[in-house]
Amino acid sequence: MEPFPPEPARRSVPREALADPVVPGVVARLAAVRGEGTGGDGRVRVVVDGTGDLVELVIDPAALPLGTEGLAGAVREAFARARDATTAELTAASRRAQATGGTVPGGPDAEAVRGLEDLAASANRRLAELSTLAHDLVRRLGPDAR
């Protein structure tokens, strides 16, 4: 069975974020974290990385009799388990960082954490602006637009 995708998935990081010299390193470190999950009684296997990207999807031909809805459910189940495993690994790394004074070998340093915090603040500001713009647009279109 060939895993999907055959090569690492492209990171979905905003272009402006990549201009920050800290962000690509943080993204690379997060992308190195992996979590695996299975669904459909082990007939579907998913691997995600620390950025939430799908790294691998393997569907055993024995899963095909599940039908489209059953197979979709098995993929969702496997993805949820993989995401939970990745979250557990990131949480463990965070706890190790706290226990060792804020650093984990191969983990983000204080500058990287500040860069992520700045990136998150910028994203939240942009989301608030977009939300306000959408609200204003709906208001201008009137009640019939809903």
C-alpha cells in the first residue's frame, strides 16, 4: 500500500509569517513531531505532525467494504486519534520544557516562543478585523442577505 501523500505535505503557514526569521524554525520543529492513530478496527492509519498537517494516510483494502460513510468515519476516527497523540507529545514536550527551565533539546527557545506569541497576536488582530468586516458587510446587505 502506498501512503498518501507520497511526500511531505506543504505547510499551510501564511507567507508573511515566514518572513519572520524565527517562524520557519518553529514550524520545522513542530513538523518534526508525529502522532499516529488508527480507525476502522485498524484498517485505516493516519499520521499527523505538530502543525496539524496530514503526513500519511493508509487505507487497507479490507476497509473498502465499510462503504463511503463507514470509511469516512474510520478516517475521522484515525485522524482524531493521531491528533490526540500529537497533542499529547507536544504537551509532554512543554512539561519537559517547564521542568528544565524552558528549553527542550530540539525544542523552541525563548525567542521562538516570543515569535509564536507575536504571530498569534497578529493572527488574532487580523481575525478580529475580518470578523468586523464580515459583520459590516452583512449589515449593509440587509436582513434578506442572511
